[in-house]
Amino acid sequence: MQSDRVLVSRAPLSRRRLFGLSAGALLAAGCTGGADRDDQGNDTASGKPESTESAKPRASAPDGVLGANFNEDPTYVDKAALDGLGTSWVRGFTVLDRVKEGMAAERLRAVDSLLNLHGQGFGTILALKFQFRKQGRTVPAPGSREMRAELAAVDRVLEAVLDKVEILTLGNEPFLETRPQERRTKLNPFYQAVAKHVIDYRDEYFPDGCRTRLHMGALNHLDDPAMLSDATEEWIDFVNRTSQLDGLDIHPHVTSAGAAQKYLDYVLPRLDGGKKFLVTEFSLVNHFQRQMPKRLPAPFVTVHGKELGLGRDTRVWQFLKAAAERPLTEEQWRDFLRMSPWFEDHKHFMRDQVTAYRETGRLAAAAYGVVQGKASVRAIDEKTKPWMLNSLYVPRTVRHERGAPLPRTYTVSDDFAALQREQDRLPKP
């Protein structure tokens, strides 16, 4: 049976690397496609999951770190911005489509940014995103031509990032990025084949150990019983039976702390004790979305109505749209949040969630939205998910001078900085 293993040309080995490799490793690096495996990535002799004899990460595992998440847009995210928050970890995701179209992986914005920050001593987390649902595509079957094309793109990213990023998550939000009718049938076979392929690649090219730890991508909407199925059970089960995976990711974008707790209640009892979880995205965006059609708080209109042209019937979404078009002063933005009970009463949500995650003893890393992305302030209306309210830096709704420190969100950025720990910093490069 034809293997899904797709080898790509690599840069010549350095003299030091050449003499450090065993003869078997040299064959793996340049002269062979690796062990015989079927199109699922299993050993064909046994049919069992990956052997436990695998390249182990060289670096110590992150334990409860809190980093900054920029998703796909690293605009404004540099050393100065991260140092301003006190964090030493950063996360982003990359979409593989451009690699399939011929772009070098190093030129992808998220990859380029993370590699630069890695070189400056930051811990880095990268997620690989497959956009099947958005593109109206079916999930490829293992062994198919389409699958081999996906894995070829994965290889080019692996060549750029393995042994550099600290954590690689296989999938971004797989269940949301797969068409509903394929979640119980095609999703798990595809992502399991990707995971086994990445494990094989890491073993071939880093037989003496690799810095990069592997996690499966994020589960979403675990507070919604309709999203729980044998497919989500299998997602966790695969992590448990695959020794080379450190754990999995969850993304609690929720309406309340109670809803966020349901993620832990679902995952932790099912996840084996030796595995950890990531929370590389989390927010109250669904709670904030419910406020968009509502009127602005009367005290805020009283204080700032005249200068901003607000009326008693001005809605939250209208105000945010205007702020995106004509950014506010820091005082105006702070007062808007402080005088809105729906924000003020939940202003420590991020702090309390990180505390809860750390108290489980199972958190590897969490990451919170670092800066408002350009997409968050486009086409705002009453149905918009207001992602701009979930960022530590708010340069797209608050005006600031070029070159000056970025404006911050009221309270949340202070909580984020206070949660940073010296023990989470990596050794200086």
C-alpha cells in the first residue's frame, strides 16, 4: 500500500550535524522514506499505534505558562509589545493553503514572526490550520492524492519550525473547520494520519531529540451538548494512546465562567494523567456578542455623549463601529468598559480562568489575545462577534502616536502581567 509519507528536499547537513548522526539516521535523512507504514501511519507489521521508541523533546515541558496569542495576525506583536506585558511566550496559527500554492513556509506571517521571536528567547506555539469547511472542501481520506498534497505542505512547515517552536498543535479548531456531516466520519482519520506523519518526520530528522512538543488541536463548544459525540471522545482517546503526543488544546470562547468550566469537566476525566492540556484561545466573546444590540450605559453617555456625539439610543455595536473608524482616547475607552456592567462585572475573567487552569496541575500553556487584529474591526454590526474586546492591546479602537507604547485594555492587561512567573521564562539563547 502506498505510504502517505512525503519527503521534501532539505538544506545540506552541517559538518557538526553530519558527524553527529548515526549511519541509520543518515539514511533516514537522505536516502530512505523511513519504516514501512500503512496509509494511516501505523507499523505494517503490527498494526499498532506509534512505537514508544520515538524522538523525545529535549527541553523541559512548559507547566502552566501564560502567553500572548496573535492568531494569524502578528501586526504590532514584537519584543517590545511582549516585554510590555511581561510575557515570554507567544502563540499563532498558520493556514497551509499558501504553502500548497508555492509560498515558502518561512514567509508565512505567523511562522516568520514566531521564528523571529524564538530567536529573541521567547517560547513559541504554532498551530497548523486546515480550512476545509471555509473552502467547501471534503476532508481528504488517508492514502488519497489530496491527502498527500496536504502532507507535502505540512512537511515544508515542519522543515521550517521543528526544533525551534516549543509546541506544535496539529489542527487549529478541527471540529469547526470541518463540515458538520464529516465530523464523525472523516475528521479523526485525517488528523490522526497527520499526527502520525508528523511523529515520523520528527523521528527521522531529530533522532537524538527535538525541542518541539506535539499536541492535537483544539476542541470547541464543549459547553454545548450537541457538539459532544463519539468523535470528540475519539479525539481524546487518540491522544491517550499515542505516547508521542503531550496532550491537546481547548478553546473556551464562552458566555460565562460556568460555561468555561464545562470544558475542564469534559476533558480532564477523559485525559490520561500523564497528558496535559493547552488553552491557546479563550474569551467571553459570546457574552460580549449578546450586548451588541443593547444601548450604551447611561452614565457613559452622560459623561462622554456630547464630545462623541452619542445619544440615549446609541447601541454598543454602533459605538464600536465608530471607535474603529475614529479611535478614542484611552480615557474614553476605559470609561466605556468601566461603566458597562456587562464588562465591569467580568473584568477579571481572564485572571480567574488562568488561576483555575493552573490549579488543575495539568495545564501546559494558556494564551490570551494580545492585540486587536484588523479583521476584528471590519464590517461591524449588531451580529458581530466583538473580538476587539478580548485584546490586551487596543490600537485599533484607541488612538496613539506612532512609535509610542500601544494602548492597553482596562484591568485585563494588568491582570495578565501580574500572572507572569519567572519560572516560565526560557533560558537565554
